Amino acid sequence: MEIAYAGEHLIPGFLGKILVWVSFIAAILAAGGYLYGFFGKPGKYLSTRKVRVLYFLHTIALIGVGVVLYFLIFRHYFEYSYVWQYSSTELPVRYIISCFWAGQEGSFLVWAVWQALAGIVILFISRDWEKPVMAVVSISQAFLTSMLLGVQFFGIKIGSSPFLLLRETMESVDGTIFALPNYLSMISDGNGLNPLLENIWMTIHPPVLFLGYALALVPFAYAAASLMKKDYYSWVSRAIPWSLASLLFLGAGILLGGAWAYVSLTFGGFWTWDPVENSSLVPWLTLLAGLHFLLIARRQNYALPASYMALMLSYVLVLYASFLTRSGVLGDTSAHSFGDNGMTLQLLLFLLTFFFFTVVIIGYNLRRIHKSRKDLLWSREFWMFIGSVVITLAAFQIIFTTSIPVFNSLLGTSFAPPVDSVGFYNKWQTPFAILIAGFIAFSQVLNYQSNRPGTLWRRMWMPMSLSAILTTLIFFSGVLRQLNMAILIFFAITAFFALMNKLFFSKTKPVNYGAIITHAGFVIFLTGTVLTFLNSETISSNTSRYDLGDDQRNAENLVLMRNDTLYMNRFYVSYVSQRIAGNTTVYQVDFLRFKNGQFQKAFSLYPSVNVHPRMGAVYNPDTRHFLTRDYYSYISAVSREPDYIVIKTIMNPNINILWIGCLAMIIGFAFSLYRRARRLWLVTGR
């Protein structure tokens, strides 16, 4: 006899499932309609207008899925597995929003919605490119929407529904609370977010990152459409703004993730070369190379094949990143990846479909692309091309090493990923960074087409001389301890001075201020990264009478009894108090200076410990920002009886240089995007 459960809210979940199916079917029909319209002759039964209606239906239904899921989360309907697993009544509203994309189903939904909205924009501006471009977009949408179906087909799981009830996730309800009609009265709260995700940066980071992923599809679609149309040139101007948009939002998403890592994780930095971090960085790098290939192709069409490869490969790498993070293959090497929820085969099919389509369509058309070439060694486009190749090689090195767990899984091997990932990647990527900074510096004094070597030297000697003086001063001041980093700083500063010379002192007005700002931001970012994390210093050491058990812990941590005051690297520190709010205990640690015979408070830090009832203790750092340095402290251990804490404190110098570089890059990309999009709008008349 079927159990009549009391208090369940079944109608919203049923509506959500129906909307998923409507969206999925509409995407398939729209893809078929656009393909038929492009390759065949659409009659009155399948006009382009009707296909547009199907795509609008797909988008509206997909947005409806999101509305229903938000409704379930905000109403705390814990009978739904997704709601129970990621939300809690104790979460503030700003973090309840994060519950939407905390799981795989929600993150796929965010990605699909952004991609659907990008398709709506294309409908209004694409004109005669609509059919082939929207065919590609609709196919990708069908794949993404299928990730939300949650059905079994011949024993194969297709998607995972965010509208499954908790009791539906059990193989059998016998012997569980779900065998009781009133089981909901026994569920007072949900599992809640991982405490590390209770951070404002994690509220912003995922949707921005997924917007970047979604926009990466559009250059892919235009590249594919141009090959389908056999029109190898006019797509370039259309793809440039979309490439800039994807670079802007994907880059902003990566930087926001770095900001979250800096304030939430206990390693004192913003980047650890974690496999999940790498998997989002690599498509950004190939998009960056693809954008430069496109800019070259407008003047020298020998860069067209590289443009196709880089831009189409970028979306394939976005799908590969999704496969890496969601298939469970990185479970042993990354703390950021999802577990395997049974969709590995489906993700692999999505990836391989777009990968083999890319290989086949480029291979088929490669000989048909006219590739005239002017070998001008002293031209900007030549060195832009070489620089873009270097960026691509850097991306290849990152993704090859990141993919070691995949190689082991496929080949049955047991290659070990680098033990010291930061040292390994820094060693490999530093030469690439030096070359890229050098190419940026050199290309700024070059004109397109031909240049005279003598003119180049007259333009370069001042930036190089100023950079040599500054680099020498920095090196002998002890800030730089490694020769390769000194070389990197030299080229970065040279590039900055060359850019400033071009911006303020050039006889000709710069064509693209956005590009100058972006490149300046990048070299400032490189300089800030080197000066900050090469000189990061752990300033805490155990000056108490209590032994922590080993030399390393004693060298990096300080034991502080309540109201005790101990010396710490130009400061005296005192553990003053603790404040408990829910699961979180916040500790006040005062940093004091001894002046005129008495202690004067310089600042306070408030590291905390969140003891989650189901996830254990999570240690959250606190940071105090100053103009030239940050002080960064977190709890290593804590005890109530006796009342003491063990803290580790790190000093990061020059961190503001890094953030200024990040901000400049975002502003530069935004300015370039506005300029290119406006030009395209005026040219197309839309």
C-alpha cells in the first residue's frame, strides 16, 4: 500500500520537472529546425520565425526552472534533496542565494540560463548568420538541459534532477524515517552550505564564472558557422566582441575565486595551481590567444586557421573543465571538485561531440582557407602571433599536467601529480611569463606592417633603461632573490613604461585605449604577484613556554593563552576575547606596539572557527589591509580548558599592486568590449 505522506509540497517540484522537459524538447526541436533551415528549404511548416518561438520557449522554460528552484530553497522545503543538502534555516539571505549553485544541478542550470540568454542576444543581431550560429547554440543547450532531466534510459542515468524528493534518493524507505507518513516533522533543518562557501566572494564568483563559460560558446558558434557557410572572413569582426566578453567575465570569475581563496582558505595566497583552478584558467588562456589571432587575421589571414583552432578549442576546454570537476576524476587531487554523481558518461559524450565536431569541420575546411602571408619580421602582427603561440603552449603545459589523473584512469598507469604543485607550475610557467611580458614590451613600439630597426631602438631605449635602473634597485634591495624573477620584473616594467609612453607621449593618438589599459594591468599583476608572494613571510613563531610537538609547527605558530601578551616580529600580540555566534566562534587578537613605556594597539584581527555539526571544524582567517602590506592570521588549534589558541600569521607585502593590476585588466577588457560591440552594432545596423 502506498504511503500518504503529510506536509509535502509536490506541486512546485512537479512543475519544475515539467519545465525541464519542455526546455529540453524545445532545444532539440530548435536545433533541428535551424539545421534543416540552413541545409534544406524550410517551408511554411518550419519557418525561421517558428524556430525562434521554439528557442524562446526553451529559454522561458529554463528560467522558470530557476524560479521554481529558488522558491523551494527560500521556502525551506526540505523534503527536496537539493534543498536539504545545500540550504539551512540559519543561513542569511545572501548565502541562501549561493545554495542555488552549490550543487551540480544548480550550477548546470546557471550555466544553461546564461547560455540561453546569450542566444537571445544573437537572435537580435546575427541576421544571415542566425541559422548556423543558433543551431550550434541550441545543440549545446540541449546537452546542458539534459543534465537536469534525472531519468534512467536502458539503465543509463541521464542527468540529475534538482527536484528529487529526499525519499526518492533512497533505494528503499524501509527502516528509515521515510517509511513514516509524517517524516517531515522530524526534519527540522537542512544540511547547509559548506562553511567555506559562506563568503560574499563565493556568492558572486560562480555566476560570473559560468557567464564566462556560456559566452565562450558564441565565438565557437561563429567559427563553426563560418566553416559551414564557407565564409572564412566576415565572421572575424563578429567573433571579436564575444571573445572579449567571455575573456572579461571568465577572467573576472577567476579573480573573484582568487579573492575568495585569499580571505577564506588558510594558505595565505590566492592561487595554488589546484586542478580545478587550472581547468578554468586554461580556456581563458586559449581564448586570449584566439582573440589575438583574430586581430591579426583582420590584417594577415595566415592567422585564420589558428583563430579557428584556438576559439573552438576554448569551448571544448570549457567542457573538459566541467568534465574534470564533475566526473570525480579529480577527487583525490583537488579539494574543489564535485564527486561523481553518475553523469560521467553523459559529460564525456557532451565533450567528445564538440571535440570531434571541431576536429572534423576544421580538418575538412583547412585547405579551402586562403592563407596569404607577408613575412615581415619587424611587424606588430608577427610578434603578436608568436606571443599568442607562447600563450597556447603555456596553456598546454598546464592542462597536460592537470590531466595526469585522467591519463591514469584511461591507461591504467599510476603517474603521480607534482607533490609541490606551486613550485612545479611556477618553474614551468615563469619562462612563458617572461616571454609574454617581453613580447608585450616589444610589440608596443611596433606598427602594423613594416618597421625600421633603427626606429625601434629609438622607441625602446628609454623604457628599457628606466626598467633596468628600477630592476637593479629592487634586486639589490633584497626584494628579489632569484635571477629568473628579476628578468621577469625587468620585462614587465619595460612593458609598463612602453605602454605609458604610447599612451601619453606618442605622436599618434592610440587606437585602442582598452588594449593599453589591459596590457598595463597584466604586467602590473605579474609584478605584484612576484613582489608579493616571493616575499611573503610567516611572522609568527612559538615564543611561549608550550611546545607544539615539532620544529616546523613551533617555527610557524604561536600559542596564546587568554589575556597573555607575547612578542611577534615587531609586534606584541594578545588573545583578548572570543565571541560565539551560532556555530562560529570569533577570536579577537590585538596587535600592539610598545611605545613610551606602554602598549598601544596597532590593529586587531578576528580569525574564527566554524564548528559545523555535520562537516566538522572550518578555520577562517582574517586579514588587515595596509597600503604596503597585509597581515593575515588564522587559528591553527584551539582549546577551551585551558583557554588558549594557536595562531599562524603571515605578512604579504605589496598585495595592493596585484589587485590594482586585476582591476586594470577588467577595466581594459570592458572598455575594449564596449568599443568593439558599438562598432559591430553600427556596422550591422542592429
